[in-house]
Amino acid sequence: MGFFEYINLNNRIRSFQSLNKFRNTPQVADPIWCPIEGSIPPWVNGILYRTGPGKYNLGDDEKQYVIQHAFDGLPFVHRFELSAEKQAVRYNNRMIAEDVESNLVKNPNSNQIFFGHVPTWSNWRGFINMLARLGSIAVAPSKNERGRSNEMVGVTVTPNFPLPSKFSLAPNDDHVLVTKTDANILQHVHSTTLEPERLFDYSDYDENFAGVLSAAHHQRDPNTNETFNFSINFGRETSMTVFSIDAKGNNKVLAKITQRLLPNGKQSSILPAYIHSFWLTENYVIIPESPLHYANNGLDVLVHGVISTAMAWKEDSPTYLHVISRDPSVGHVVSLPVDNPFFTFHTGNAWDYVDKDGNPVLELECCAVDSGDILYQVARYGGMERYEGENKQKHLTPMNQGKQRGMTIPPSPTTEFGDFHRYRATWNKKAKTGQVSYNVIAKNVEFPRFAPQLACQKTRYVWGCQHESATANNSERFSLIKLDTETGKITKIDQGCTMFSEPVFVPNPDSKTGDEDDGALLSFANFIDPRGSHHDRCILSVVDAKTMKEMGRCDIGQFVATTFHGSFVDVDFVSVSIS
């Protein structure tokens, strides 16, 4: 992409993003107790953590720097301590990127790299900053120059994440809490106060894990307590290192991938794909390489300074499923092409088995979309229509649409999520054959969660969200659903004007039946009041996972908070449901 094309793309995106107006989430550093309406089951005692963007309007007057992409609000971590004895929730939150805010307020022209926000620079300033980013290749900052909060790391939050052996626990903290994003950067925060402690990356475990990118969603085997992820390096040849870390700090490189290993024996170079999540089975790690990738082998990230505009959708390219053995002596097994290309933000459960002919079979669940348009549609995420047609009145309906880099710009409004797919993949190394098929189990599904104790085993139920469009009497919102993957039946809880978030499934440890769906869902929700934004509230909802009936709810406060993902630990801080 030439410089003038880059300017044109940024100007078009800046134009439609300028209409996005997001509200700040207030910081609640001192915990407050909030009573429950209804009841909390005794076995839901524990702590729910959630994370997501929360501060868009920076500075003392909230006008010194304004962020206009939903994903780029400065990240917050939210902590909910659920007490069945008190039938109440102890709540606090904290913004974990104070140094980013300070830098942007002091120097609005600074070279902060965003996911989607295009700063309102002049073209000349954009050119100067581009040269500075390109020059930074030669002078990369050392690890010693890292602060505690000068990066935005707030997509997933994980209790009990294994720290590198050279690190110790935070002062006055007996536990570990880590936030992650789609770059190879992690943040250790205090498990109670949520104060940032340190920034680090996977090379702090092992220099072989160095790279630019990683998945925000790692994978964890609850039976072996191993953690899995990968790192991607840009350059003339894209490389991906897949690795595991066990609870004792032992690290293993499972494979280093530069080439697709096609079933027919041929090879081709991998793309530096955008990979938000991947799959784990008892015997394999499966990483999807979709056509959505960082253009020019990642160089465009430095040219643009914005992740989304540095990406492209490669037309007529399949998605490839890279299958890696969990045995490092085997390594990269095969790269299976999926002729109907897809991108997934969020994978679900996965399992493997051997068919009657002795061939390995993988079953892989995810929420899939068939284009890269989602990359620009998420710019307004959480900015829900209060009534049907509100955005049209505000001129948010895209005009003069066109394709750039394989994606529609400006994007069409989101009316539903992607579809819930189950892929079946198999191969025969001797016969040099392999194939992938799939079923669409349900339409309009996102943020899938399943019974965590059954990870890497066949499961029947999935819990998630569906997108509900605004009507004359109801706001745009997300409902909570339970999906029976055997029958396709959906059981839904759709409360008027309520935007539920990803449901975190907490299994009932005292279950008398052992049913897969015996448990509770925890969802942090925004109530979009039809009377206007000053009446909006956020709540914590506790839902019976079997019947999808609300058991209890807790009014947290008169504000809204957008969160992506959450994790739950019990009263002893033992991992129960981890993102």
C-alpha cells in the first residue's frame, strides 16, 4: 500500500469513527458491597474477574484526548467477590493503563499503536510518526525500560496463570492474576486491589518464545495443568512458535512453523494471520490461519500504527488448520485447508479420537464469519441503539461503501453475530489425504463457553450470547443462550434493554446428577434505559445454566461497563472457569 492510499484509508475510517461517542466507566478502587436480589447458590462462592475497555475520554476534563474505537478504550479489570453467606457481592475495579493515559494527554501526537482508533493527526504528522515507527525497528526498547502500565493489555484476565520462574508474587498478594491481549505482552496485576505490578512477555519464560504476536486466549488443560500458546514473528519469512508451560515452570517448544504442511505433501509459506484464539485437544494443538492477515508481512503495522488498517483479507484463500502434536518429538503434523474460508474470534471446545480406519479425527467448535468485515464492524461494539433507527438519525448508516484490502469500508451495521460451527478434520499421512467438513449448528452466536471440567472431551451444551436488534420499545442488546449442539435447540433469556456479556459457566461441585449443564452462569450486563443515558445501570446476573432462569441479580452502579471476557475462581482461589 502506497502512502497516499494509506492516507485515503485512514481518512475514510476516521470519518465514520468520528461519530462514535463512548462513555467512561468510573473507577471504583475502594470496594463496595452490593446486595443480591434473589439468591446466590452456596457453591457460587468465589471471585469473578472481568476485563474490557473503560476509558475513552482522557484528561482532567475528559476532552484532552478522545478515543473513538470501542476496542481501544483504556482497559479496566473488574472484581466481583460473591458471598452466599452475605447474599451480596463485593465489587471493585481499576484502570490498568495509567501511564498510557498520562502519555496521550501530555503528548497527543505520541506514537501509541491502537487496535482500530485512527488518531486525528494531520497527514504531515502521520508521515512523521510513520518514519519514527519504522526507525524504531533498529532501536527496540529493552525490557528494563518497561513500566507497569504503559501498555494496553485488557482482553482476557486469567487467575493462577503461571509466572516466569524469575518473577515473584506481588507484595501482600498470595495469588496471581494476569491480563493478556493479541500481542506478545502480558500484565501482572494484584489479585485484590487490581493495581498493575509488571509487564512481561513470553520470552521471559524462554527466549525461544520471543515474538510480536500471541493469542489473547491461551489454552489450558485442566487435567495436566499445562498452558499453551504461540508467538508469531514478522519478517521476510513469517514464523510461528507453538509452546507449552507447565505448573512447575517447565517450558517446551512444540513446533516452529514457517511452512504449511499440506496433506498431499506440498508446502507453502504461512501468512502472518490474525489469530485471537485456537483449539486444544488431548493430543493436539490446532491453530487456524484465516485469510485475515497482517499485510506486507507485518510491515504495515509500523506504517499505519493501527492494527486493523494494517490487515487485509486475502481473497480466494482457504483457511488452514495447523495441527501440532502435544508431543514435541512429533511437532507440526499437517495443515488442513478449509475451502470455505472463515475467521473466528472465539473457539469453543474441541476433542480428538481415532476412526474405524485408524485415522485421527478432530471435532472443533467455534463462532465463525465468512469475511474480514467484522474487523471494522466492531468499532461500535457496546454502543447499543437505544431505539430502532437511532443510528440512522445520527447518520451512522455507512455511505459510499467500497472494498479495500478485501473488506467493506465503511462497514454495514452489525445485525447479528457469526454462526456456531462444528468442524470435523481428519487426515491419512500414508495416503497423503486430508479433509475438513463442518455443520452450522446455530445462527447468530458469540462468546461461547462450555463446562470447563470437560475441556478436551465431547460436550453437548454451549452457552453464549445472541445479538438482538433494537425495536421501537426495546434497545439493541445481547441475550443469553443455551445451545444444545445435538438438537440445535436454543433456550434464551432476553431481558428488555439488557446487554448481557459473555456468560461464565460455574459447575455445581455438589451436583447429585452429574449433568453437564448443572451449574450457574455469571454475566456482567448493562441495562440501557429507554429514558436516556443518565439512567443506565450495570448489573451482575446469576442464571441457572440448566433452566436459563435468573436466580439472582446485583445492582452494581449507575454506569455502564463493557467487558469482553471473564474467569472464576472458588473461595480458595482454585481455578474453576478460566479464560
